[in-house]
Amino acid sequence: MYKLALIISLFVAPLCLAAQTAEDYFHGGAQYYIWGDKAKATNQIYTGLQKFPTDPLLNGLAELLKKEEQKQQQQQNKQDQDKKDQDKKDQENKDQENNRTRPNRTRIHSSRRISSRKSSNKKSRRRRTKTEKNKSSLPNKKRKS
């Protein structure tokens, strides 16, 4: 009989030891939170809330965890938006830099036109000067006619 009682108590004892109070869940969750393990803290608190839904300590810590998560989410969203804005500015700067280093084709064509006009003007000036020289070299009689 003594052996039977000992065997039964060995099976029942762990079940009794596993039973926790609301304060146990609260302290466990708070300890995980302090250590920086928010996932375990959240798990511990919500497990405690399933067993003790009206406990003010567990509800208070659960509210704190919710606020903390919302704050982190807002910071993450802000960082994502800032990164998008920075990427957009970087792309605009890169595009502007490419536009500065790459000459505009219309400018090249227009400068070619201008340079070709200048050269044609020079040729026509040369022609004029040659004809003028020829005219001046002719005798006076032929120039009058």
C-alpha cells in the first residue's frame, strides 16, 4: 500500500506544481519583458489571461505590451517611408547626374548647324575676297562697264 501511494504521488505532484497563479504569470511575463524577450513575455501574459481574464496585473502588462508593439510598428513604418524617400532622392540625383554627363543630342545637332553655317560664311567671305581681288586687278575700263 505504501508503494502504491508513493507511485500515485509521483504522478500527481508534477500536476500540482504546474498550477500557477495570476501573479506567477505576471511575474514570469515581467521578467521576460525586462530581459528583452518580448515574445516570451507576450506568450506568458496571454497564457495567464486565458486562465485569469479579469486579473488587473496581467491586463495592465498586456496593455503595455500592445502599446510597445504599436510604437515599434509606427517606428518601422516611419523607417520604411524614410528609406523610400531616400531611395527616390538618390534615384533623382542619379538621373540628374546622368543628364549632366550625357550631352543632349539636340544641342549637338544645333551646334553642328551653327558651326557649319560659320564655315560656309567663311567660305563665302573667301570667295568674295577673291572676286574682289580679281575685280580690283582688272583695268578701270572693264570695271565701269
